[in-house]
Amino acid sequence: MSEQARPYPVLMEALDDIGERTDTTLRCIDHEPEVWESRMQTTCECLSKAGVLDNLERRHAEDRLGESIYVRFPVQTRSVLTVAHTLLERGLFTEQALRDKMRSVRARLEEE
């Protein structure tokens, strides 16, 4: 990951949906994980096992990016932001591809 990481607009736009971080204490991480959080952790384990994104590397990136670029996001969302940021940085998909996928997921969720 580059030392001078830049925010990706597609990820920053998600702040409108998620809402800004309001609790700045560690109590905000003391909660029962939601389904998406457990699935995200599983995805991270799979990425690490496959050699795509090492868990320790991801955790370091979470600390660095979470307290700089993505500091306004809730703590629980930082894993997904870090993974998306890293995969974008590595060119595994484009911002437009991610934006399109996010749009299709939102549409599907609105139908339910």
C-alpha cells in the first residue's frame, strides 16, 4: 500500500449512507457483530488464505487509514473500507465497477 494513500470518492460517498462516526470511545466496538460484519471477517480470512491480502497487512492498513482518511466513518465499517481501498489500489477493480455494484445492491435491498 502506498505511503501517500488517497481517498477514493466511491468510498467517501458511502458516508452519506452510513453516517458519520459519533462515538469516539472504544465502547463503540463493544457490540454484538451484525451479520455483514461476520461475513466481512470471513471474506478477510479468505483473502488472507488466498494470498490476496494478508490479515496483518490489512490490520495495519486499517489502523493507518482508519485514523486518517476514513476517520469520519464508524469503527465497524473500517475493515470493509480498508479492503475495498486496498483492492482498488491494487487495480483488482475500478471505482466505476464498485460504484455500479453498490448501486445494484442498493436497488435490490430497496425491492425487499
